[in-house]
Amino acid sequence: MNSHIRAVLFDLDGTLADTAPDLGAALNRLLIEEGHAPQPYTAIRPLASHGARGLIELGFGINPTHPEFCALRERFLNHYEQGLCDETILFDGVFELIEQINSRGLAWGIITNKPMRFTDPLVKLLPLPIAPQTCVSGDTVGIPKPNPAPMLHAAAQLGIDPKHCLYVGDAERDIEAGRAVGMQTVLANYGYISTTDDTPSWGADIKIEHPLELLAHLPLKQV
């Protein structure tokens, strides 16, 4: 069914790596500095894919229109930068999945909304079996997902038509961006999914509960 797939592309936070503990720690350090109570991990995890904006909203109840938002966001990012990979790990099965993708002759890469400032050092710190052949951050092309530009940029870097790429993500914008360029889309249902997320409406082609479930949807060997 999927013998035409030549590349597998992943979101980063909540799909490849469990970054929520370090994002949450950065938020809680900032909250304590400001005299607020820290947030429980159960509240932080579902919002981790929403980055600084979602976490600042959770912790302080303000959005980007608030006059203090930008200053709090920058302080949050500075805290995060100092503890980028203290507790972050690859999700169970990701290492083996990438090994299999490579052994089957498929390309692989990352398309994330995380700013390059954090993506590039984090990817180097993660114990990946091989480096990604493309790594597109939220600011690589000047506009993040759900805009399709990052998807097209990654495919162009690989020299592979988007329709021969499969994209795995845990947020609605991931599925939307992948579908917009004709990629086959996979919902990483083990990721940062909120109880309010209506995931069936996102229209992903495949849903997986564990990274290694993806192997059943990939060609056995690239020819």
C-alpha cells in the first residue's frame, strides 16, 4: 500500500522526543520567580506541543496581547535553554524505528515549530542512531506549520516529492500541514494530546499508539 513512500518526516516535541519535563521545569522556575505556584505535570504535558505561548497561557493566564507576555516568554525561553535536555528523552521505540527507516533505504527528517535556537542543539544532544537528513525549524523558512512552507522546504532538501513523504505528528497543525502538500499523515496518538482535542476531525491517514507501529505502514526495502 505504501511502497511509494521514500521519506519519513517527524514533528519533534511529542512525536520523536518527550520534551515536556524540561519545558515544564522551565515554566515552573519562572512561575516560582514570579511568586506563583508551580503547575502540575498533568496540566503541562498536554500543552507541551503548543510551546511558549501555550505554557505561558497555562501558567499566567495571559495571551500574546498582554503587555507582559513578551518579557515572560523571553525569560521562559532562557530558562528552557539552560535545561534543554536535562530530562528530555526519545519516546520508547523511536531509536529502533529510525534504525529501521534507515535500513529500509528511506530518508528521514524533522519538521518542527520549535525555533532553531533550540532545535539544533537539542537534536545534537538526543541519542539518535543517525542524524536527520533534513531538519526544519519553526523559523527556518520564516513561517511555521500549519503553513505548508516548512513541509515543502524539507521535501526539497531531500529531493523527494512531498507525495512520497510520510509525516508523523501529534498536533492538528502537523496533520493540516502534511495534508496540504499531499504527504501521507500519521497521528502520533502517544504524544501531547489534550482531552479537548478532536483528533478524528484532523483527518490523519493513520493513527499509531506507539512509534514502532509505524513500521507496518512503511515499505520493507527501498528499491
